[in-house]
Amino acid sequence: MRRPRHLHALFAALTTAVASAGLVVGAGGAAHAATPLPAHVFAPYFEAYSSDSPADLAERSGAKYLTMAFVQTEAKGSCTPYWNGSTGQPIAASVFGADFTTIRSRGGDVIPSFGGYAADNGGTEIADSCTSVDSIAAAYEKVLTTYDVTRLDMDIEDKSLTDKAAIDRRNQAIRKVQDWAAANGRPLQISYTLPTTTSGLASSGLAVLKSAKTAGAQVDVVNLMTFDYYDNAAHNMAADTQTAATGLYNQLAALYPAKTPTQLWGMIGVTEMPGIDDFGAAETFTTADAATVYNWATAKGINTLSFWALQRDNGGCPGTGGSDTCSGIAQDPWYFTHSFAPFTGGGGPVADDFSLSLAPGSASVAPGGSTTATVATTVTSGSAKPVALTVSGAPAGITAAVSPGSVTAGGSAQLTVAASATAVPGTYPLTVTGAAGPPSHSATFTLTVSGPGGGSGALVNGGLESGSLAPWSCESGGAVVSTPVHGGSYALKTAPTSGQTGECTQTLTLTPNTKYTLSGWVQGSYAYLGVRGGASGSTWTSSTGWTKLTVPFTTGASGTVTVYLHGWYGQGPVYGDDLAVG
């Protein structure tokens, strides 16, 4: 990527490898049919210069595929490839070979990447360093056969983007390797990772692709580094990813006019830098950005989703930009990996689909009372289609209806639930279903019919012992956890980030104009417990252990209140347990 990241020592220049007339077979033996990558793959970069084990970090994070950065020469003028340009890390089965075998045993694979900012700046990117096309091709083949991989990535930045002779040599070598792979029945893909503007490749990046076309080299993926714009502007990183990729799509359409829109999107990759990138806080890729980019990438059917780098996927250094070991923002460990991992799969762009949610997800009413909730739909892939809405599960004495009964995905409707005067007190799950042809999604609305005077049973699932959130509604990241807990087996976890407090809520309909007390056990920094709506009251604490909070309040004329638990921006998770209203 952009910053100097290889840590190899300075070695004296070795004798340049003698250029061979043809290609050599690497340590992995003769070429054979390795397993191709999926049509859509999430493959975050792994900092090969670290002391981490690729297989271990892949297992801990859940990343099945890795892009290994970087392969370089040890000194300018050399034709010998090494990991990180270090002679102590040759291209050999003894270096990373066991890790790669383990990764494959779990159904994944690796993508070796040549270049990187340091090599592209210092002349040790192999095509910059070596003037023999045959020797460059031999180096590519050595990596392919030693590690039995099916894709090579070319990370071309900085001075490498203006070295026309090296650009042409690289593409000529790629063509030689592709001819060799075809003759031996071996699958091979080539990706180019290039810096971008917010509207597509700069002229230097586009020139790399034009050189490849002239050389007859097939470029399978163009992977944009959608960060480090260095334009001194504030950025919405998710939106900029989309405009950059759309600009690239138009550039590829002009370069390859015979390709269909599906094929063109299938040539595109994007690489993010989670959290604060090298430029600074004006370029911060947030946890919310991850969801936006994932949904967009899935809908468009792009080829590759990635980020720099796996070792950064944690919130261990709030406020720090461009670190190799943390993102600089508040996040759970492996948040970005878990968000992007489902992208990996086969086939083309996904079908039209949507999601359905309820807000609030629960309510408590007295017999004779009623309540409402918003039914929201969101397009998650493809285009917006009509969604038919129904509600089921209402017992005797309860009526429930959704109006309107159909919306276009992206629209919303209202759920109205009423309890008759003779409704039996209890808790009833109602199922709201949206159907748009084959895709169908449901959400549960939990209705509590209270007995006379409300009481401690008015708040539902206060101990989280159901093992699920319902009827709590939480901001992104909210969850039921088994540790830490105050009582029983489960507790409620809120997930504050730099952009949200992580609030979890539950709406209750209590007896009007009546005094109540909200109580609960909390743990974490800036843990807020309170009510709003038809009453107002709150308190907070910061504690590494469980602390009991109480909030007295008096209901208004409607009796409806919203109970909430939340933390504070960027201050870490807050937990709640044994919550009650009485």
C-alpha cells in the first residue's frame, strides 16, 4: 500500500540473476491445476514483514483468504524475489509454506502481492529493479509454483507509476507467464492494485492498463486503493469508494468495449483502510462505512473486497492515524473482517433483495390499549421491488395490521397492535413478514399485555435469559452475551463507536400518571440508564465491575415510556443485566 511498510535490513547488492531464455519451474514442482479463487473474494492484506503467522491470524479473524504483502527484490538491480526484500525470507516452501497449506485446508487461499509503496519508491519492485523480461517472468513463475497459487497481485504506486520501461517490462513478463500457464492447463489471474482519485484512475494508473493491453497481457482485476487521496478535503469514504469504482467502470468500458456490464464490474476490486488512514482524520473509514461498502459491492458483483491490513483490524489506538497495528477508531476486534467475510462466494451479482426491521421491536400495553411501530424496508442488493407486508401470530383479544399492505423496497409502513379490554395479560410474539417474490424476510414484534397497574412484569426480557435481544432494539453491534453477566446466563451488550452511543431501547405502556422505578445492573465506561418519552429520568456511572443504578420516574397521560441503556462515543462496550421496572 501507500506507506513504507517493509522492514527488511539493508543488504549489499547480489549478483543479478542471469536471464534465462525460457521460464523455470519453482520449488513447488511442475505446474498443475491449482484451485481457482471464488468469483467474489474478500482477501485482506497481511503484513508479511510482521512476526505474525498468516494461518493463525486468518483463523482468529475469520478471514479465509489473504493477500500477502509484499514480494520485492533485496536491492535495486536484482532479479531475485524475496518476501519483503529480505534475503532471510526467500521464495521457498520453508517460508510461509506450512501456513499456506493450513489456510487451504480450511477452504481458503493466498494471493502474493508484488511491489508496495516502499518497493515502488525505492526501485526494488521487481520490474523496476530487473531489466530482463524473462527473469521477471521466471520470478513470477517461481512464486506460482512454490506456493501453488492462482493469482498474483501487482501493487504499483509512487515512482513505479512513471517508470514506463518497467511498466512495459512487467506487462510483457505477465504475458509470458500467462502463455506458460495456458500451455500447462494452469488457472492464473493477474490483479493490478493502483491508487485512485475519487472519480477513477489517474492518467498514470490508466497508462499501466493500456500498456498491458498493448502487450497482450490479460488483467483480470483492477483493485483500487480507496484511501489516501491526499487532496486536503474531508471525505465520506464509503461514497468515495463508489464514485471511484464507477469512474473505473467507465474507464474499463472504454478500454474493453466488448465486455458486458457484468463482466466489467467483475473486473473491479476495492481496498479500504479501516479507521484513520495515512492522511489523517479527514479520511476515516468507519464501521458504518463497512456496511455501506459491503452492500454496494455485493449488489454490483465486484470481484475483490479487501482492506489494509489484517493486523489493523482492532481499536487499540484511538485517534492514531495510519498505524500498522490498529485502526485508530473504537471498534471490536475483527469488526471489519467479520463485516466483509460473507462477501466471498461464486456466481454473478446477487438477485434483488431487501431487509426488514421494526422500530420499536416491542411494546407493553394495558388491556384496552394500543401501540404502533414502524416497519422499515431497505434495498440490500439489486433494485427495489414491491414488498407485500403481513402480520401473524396475534392471539384472541389482540388485533394487528400493517398499513399500507405493500411498499416498494426502501419504503416504510405502520404496524398497529391493539389489545381488547378482555385481553389476557401475557407476552405475545407477532411476526411481520415482507415478501417480494422469492425473497422473504421477517421480524418479530413482542407485545406484552400487562395486568392491572402494570408492575415489574412490564419490562420484558430484562435479564436477557431468552438468549435473544427481543424485545430490545439496539444500534449496530448490540448483542446478547454470555460474559460478563450479573445474574443468570446472559446480559445485554451495547456497542458504542465514534459515530454512535450503541443505545438499546424498549418501549413500555404503563399506567398513566403513576410513579415507577427503573433499575438495573451495569458495567463499563459511561454507562447510561434512563427513560424518555412520556417520562424523563436518567443516571450514569463508570465502573469495571457491576454497579446497580436506579431511576425513579412518573408516567404522563399516555403511560408510554422508552427505557434505554447506552454508552458514550468511542468509550467501549457497556453491559446491562437484570433490568426491571417496578
